[in-house]
Amino acid sequence: MRLAQVCRVVPLTLLSRVPTRVPAAISWYDEFQRLYDTIPCVEVQALKEHNDQVLHLSFSHSGCLFASCSKDCTVKIWSNELDISLQHSSNMRPYNWSYTQFSQFNSDDSLLLVSGVFVGPHNSSSGEIAVISMENFTLLSRVRNKPYDVFGCWLNETNLISGNLHRIGRITSCSVLWLNNAFQGIESENVNVVKRLFKIQNLNASSIRTVMVADCSRYDCPDLLLDYEEQLAASSTCPVFDLGSDSEEEETKPKQTLEPDVREMPDDGAVTAEDGLQQFFDDIMEGRVKPAMTETELETKVAELFVRTRTKPPELNLLPTDSDSNTKYLIFTTGCLTYSPHQIGIKRILPHQMTTAGPVLGDERRSVEFFDSLDHVIDVHGHIIGMGLSPDHRYLYVNSRAWPRDCVISDPMQPPPIAEEIDLHVFDLKTMKEVKRPLRAHRAYTPNEECFFIFLDVSRDFVASGAEDRHGYIWDRHYNICLAKLQHDNVVNSVAFSPVEQELLLTASDDSTIKVWRSPRVVRVQQARKLRPRKLLFSWLMNQKS
């Protein structure tokens, strides 16, 4: 066993910002015990069955099983007992996969979604999603997924979400999100097994990635512990744009750093998109567009004018209420200035969209409406490298690497340099606001074009994340303090808390190992149980001698 480096000392400057204990705390002594004795920071087991980088970990909802994905192109299912053991391994190379990268159990733990990189004709790579039955580990269906870092996710017990990408121009594209039935291979040909959910335009080489679903009916936990200074500081960090609002306040509008010197079209409804495009082309021909626009800027401007009246308007008043507890949000990374994912898009999924029944192309729309709008956009002004939901799905935690302050992006194919320090932002999906100062301690070193996803996880009291500095990290969710560093020999790609026991944490690394961490309290209890039979045996032997 090895005890991780634990950050026990809280600077005195932080004490003034802690106004009270967390709501469930009985006393400060109990809080000290919780922060000292229940952190999963003791290494109790190292799993070395993978023979390449381990990229992702996911627990079943019961906590009895977990899955691991790896560059060795296998997905392994593990039994979570006192000593963790391998239960099954599926090799995806026979299906032309390059590697497995993500997995997720459905809500009743009967199915496992596995996402990977698929090698197609002429060595082109996109993604694919496989559904595996947990009853007998058979492969039920496979769904194409493009780009591969959409990953995919479950919407409900039997339906999953995948993506597709259609190129419109050099830096303009369209992302289509599809709802798929998990049992495509055995359903009748007369029953729909797929339906289009949303079709969203992408500008400046951006695309939709990293989809997940937040279920508002699970909002059952109290608010995070905040003080006024924290709320004030957090609210000024990342702008949140409610696209369904009628407000025209300047601060609710995203900054357009790439806007060329072109006369804006009046937005009073009197000018159609066709008229706007025609006037824009006339301005170009007559030399009224100054300075001269590059080909990239021209494509972006035309796409913006075209989409102005070709997009369905966002729904109004989409914040969940007590009478609307079944609301689900589709959450994903996106952007508007560059290919680097710097925004979080949020789109409400309506009840009739949660099944593949109905038209394959989804909602009927007017012939001029090609695209769906987003309901909320959160701009983090940096490269997003990880997202995770709290157990009650109310809080969204986001790993990002910040851009330089006041940077200007003149070429979408050349995003700004990104910081080595990772910021862990916290957003309240009930209010759509950032509610905490960013958590810091972990670092990453790869540049934009090589940047990869670092998976994080959230338990009732803690949040954990991997990092490129060969450590996993654990913070307290309420006090914003780093509690432990968990050492590996290479990059830590993923972490996962047991959903039923937050004193158990798994970490996965490029060193090809999965490490199992338990709290000092649990380790003492387990050691006591192991010693007790030995004492009884010793007493029996002594009695026999006498």
C-alpha cells in the first residue's frame, strides 16, 4: 500500500473565505475527520491487465462493476469486490477499431455503451459506438459516430445519442445528432431504430464534441457552500448567453472578435437572408468592404448571413421548474471562433424527442429552417479538455486551459496558445451561472493541436481529475481546497468514484495501469477484518497445546 501525497494544510488566507460548514456537517471536528480520514488517497491495488495506455474508466450505477477502455483496443469489465478482478475482455480490433476511448453503463446496468476510433477506407478515421449486453457480453449493435470525440451517451435505458459531421465549406460544417435504438440488430425492419435529434451549423472549423445528458429530475442536493465574494468573482469569469431570452443588454451578447468592417444588416425583420447576402455581395463588388476580407472571413460572413433566417428560434423559459422535473439537457462542447472547443452548448430535449418513434428526420420544420438553435451557450475563453456532472446532475464541472487575456483570433485554424495550468470551472445548471472560483492545482503541457481529453468525476463531497503531470487530484467540492495528489508514472487520463462509495476512487494512466485508492478509514476497517481470523486461529492453537 502507498499513501498518496495529501494536501492537509489550508492556508490562513483561505479561512476567512469559509463562512460556515457544509449543510450536512454536525461540527468542525466532524468536518476535520471527513477531510482527513475519508479521502480515497491510499493505493490498495494496481491493475495491469491492459498492455497500452488506459484512457477511460466508468462505474455501473450499482457500483458492482466498472469498465476500462484502452489504446490496446479492448474494453474490460471488472468486478468490484474487496479485491477487484477481471470479469470479461472484449477485443474490438476485428471490427476495424484502432482503440477504445469511452464507455458508459445505461441506467439499469443491463447495457454498456463503448465508443472508439474506427479505421475506415484509405485509413480515414471516424468513430463508432458499440452496445454490449451485460447479461452475456454479446455485441448487440454498432453505430457510426463522427467525429470520434463526440463519444456518445445514453439518453435513457434503450436509446443512445451519436453524432455525424457534414462539410459545407472549408471551415463551415453541420453537426447532426442522432437518437439510436440500442437493439438495432434485432428490431423489426418496420420499426424506426434511429431518429434525428438536432442539426446545428458550425462556424470557423468548430464542431460538436463530447455529448452528455443532464437529468433535471435528479436535482435533490442542497446548494454548494458559497460566500458572497466567491459568487461575485465567479459570475464575472465566464459569460453565459441565454439564447432564448428577449433581453438585448450588451453583456448578454457574445463578443465577435472576428467581425470585419462590414455594414450590419438591420435586424428588424424587413431584410431577408437572401437580400442580406445580395447586398453583401454588392458591397464586395463595389469595394465597400474594407479592409479586404480573406477567403476564410468571407466564408464565415456568408455562413452567418445565410443561417440568420435558416435556424429555428430557441425555446423560451427553458430553466427547469418544480412542475417540469422531467427536463433533460443535451450538453456538449462547441465553438464559434476556432476549431478549439471553447464553448459549452446546452439544448433542451423535449419529451417527444426521447424515443425513436416518429419521423426519422425528427421534428417537422418550415422549408427555410435548416438548423436548430442552441438554448444556452457558455464561453470559457479557453480550450475545454474535460467535463463531468455532479451525482444529482445539477452542477457541471469543466476542465479548461485558458487563452491569454484579450487575445484576438484572426485565423480559426490558429487558435491562441493555451495555459499549462488547468482551470476547473463549476456551473449551476439550475441557474445557468458559474458559481465557484475555478479549482486549480493540476497541469497539462500539450499544445492545441495535440490537446486531448482528461476525464474528471464528481462524488457527493469530492471532485477528482487526471492531469498530464503524472498525478490525479482530489478537491473538496465545498471549500475549494486540494486534498490529495495520486501518483502515477505517466499522464493520468481518467478518474472514477464509485457511485455508492465515494471513499473508493479509480485512476487510469498512460503507464497502462489502473490504480485503486481507498480512504484511510476504509483501509483500517479492512485490515481489522483480515487480522481478526488470524487472532482466532492463534487462540485456538494455543488452547490445543494446553
